[in-house]
Amino acid sequence: MNTMLPLQNGDPLITVRGFLRQLLETGVVEAIFLPLEVDGGATLPALVADPAWLDQADPLTPVMPINSARAVSALTNKHSPARLGVVLRPCEIRALIELVKLQQATLENVTLIGLDCPGTYEVAEYIEGKHAGRITLADYLEVAGDDRQPALVGPSLRPACQMCDQPVPEHVDIHLRLFGLGTDQAIPVTLSDEIAEKLGLSQVSQPAADGRQAVVDRLTAARRQVREKELAAIRERLDADGGLASLFATCIRCHNCMTVCPICYCKTCLFKTAAFDHPPEHYLNAARRRGAVRMLGDTLLFQLTRLNHMSASCVSCGMCTSACPADIPVGAIFSAVGAQVQAAFDYQPGRDVSDPLPLITFQANEWTQIGEEK
């Protein structure tokens, strides 16, 4: 059903906090996972069981320090220990759905609370901009209201957000609609009848629905143009001399991209073992054979292994790019390769939990589809 949350004191954040407090106090959920504002202006993911802590909740803040699907995986894994509410952005929801299919998380006893996402900034740039008064929540939500790209003085959106063409959450239990917010002095919400009854909310028409869809359509069209341009540039470099090796030439094998990736979940990873800690003679012999050898090598093997493992499930959240100290466009590279893999299997990661993972699903005719005779 559709309802509206009247703005409290004209403040969307206070209104959302009050709504989340209702979820806890009425027993719809026993704890809520969401971003909390801490000292210094940073926002960190946290699990809240005491409603008083929701005075520090800041789910509207335009930063994403981690893809929180990883944290929800840690909270639920094979089973949820309680009725949990989780507040996530669309790319986090898509990653969580992939982790559910990979049996690394569950949605049982989990209430998914999704937000329209105008985009996020790099954490350090956001904090600096906020302290300098260049970024305010009011400005950010005004941008969401009329589909302008946030282009404030100072920081720009993360590269992944600039080309995100899926900014609206799907398959959620509660949807807080920020796009096309306008001046209605209320936040439109879609939620199940069961939850609405527990909260004492009634059906309310949303007169701005058509206007909202126009906002979403314009924004996604603009983002899609950016995405196609960026991925085309990456594919051109992949086809040029050096190819993938040149794109990852400055990789220092720090493993940051693997650490922040929500789809890299292996408990034991070959690249975290001593498998590539070779004895000194190995390097010297290799240098003698080749004339020169890169120290701390195997970077390309590392990236190829990651591509092989998770390209079909890449949701283009871009956390890998944000974490890369060498400024490699890791997210764009993985999105470019991932898009081709996903198109080959007609698979969209995070679309639906019932969609089978292509690389672990056998079909009797899959080889004949690519030309093999029966």
C-alpha cells in the first residue's frame, strides 16, 4: 500500500528517524541495521536495538563507506537471529540478493527498507565538504526532487554513482521514495499492508506519482548515457595494445578491491595465503630468464581470478574504485566485463532472488545454444 509520512518540523531526516523508531517500538523489527552519525561527521553502519540511538541515525546521508550487503551477510548468514530491519541503497540490495543466492545471507525474518538513491560521495570528500558548508542534506534532497545530478561546488559523486542506471530499489518490504519529493511536505512510502496495520498507517494516494516517474526516467536516461560512454572507453582500452594488463599495470596487490567487494565472500582465499610468497631464488631465476621481473607480481592473475569468480554477479557498486590507492577504475573495468558476461547469460544480478545463478546452473541444451551439435 502507499502512504505518506508528513514532515516533522519540515525535516526529512527527523521524519525518517521517527518512522524507523516506530518500527522498533511497535515490534515490527527487533533491531535495525542502518548508518549512524558519529563524532567528526562520519557516518558508519551499525545495528541498533535501542530506539534512543535512532537520534543519531542518518540513512539519508549521501555516503556509503561500505557496501552494507557484506554486513547484512555477517548479521544473517544461514539464519537471522531476530526480526531485523535493514536500510539499504539499491546497489546494496542487489548485492544482498546475490549473496542470498550464494547462500551467504538470508532474507528470512529480514525487513528490507530501500531508499531512492540520488548518489553518494567519497567519504573523506563528503566530510570535508560538509564541514565547509558546501554540502547540505537540503541541497541534496532538492536535487533528488527534480532529477538534477548533484553538482555542488567541491566534491562530485562517486564514479559508480554518476553512471548508475538503477537508482530505485526493487523487491523491498518498505520503500522510501525520495525522487520527485517536491514540496508536498511529506515523504511517500510504499509498504506491505501487514506492516502498515502494525504501524497504524492508512492508504493515501500519491498525486505526484506521474511526476516522480518522469524524474526517474530522466535521471536513469542521463546516467545510462554516462555508463555507456565510460564502458565503451574501457572496452576500447581492453582492445588496444596491452589490453587488460595495461589497465591493471599500476595495481599494487593491496587487495583493497577484494576486501570491499560485497560479492567476494570466500573464507579462505588463495591470495591471502603464502602461495605467492616465493623464495628469493624464484625472483632471481625469473629475472635471469626474462631479463627483468616485476616484484610483488601476480597482480594480473589476482584481477583475472576475481573477474572469473564474480563478473556475473557484479552489481556495479564501485566500492572497488573508491578503495583503490592507485586510482585504477576497477569498478568500470569489472562493470564492462560483467555486462558482457551478464548479457551472454541473459542475467541481471540482484534482479530477483529466484533468478538462478548462471555459472552454477546446468541446462541440458546450453552447449547447443552456442553451436555444438546434438
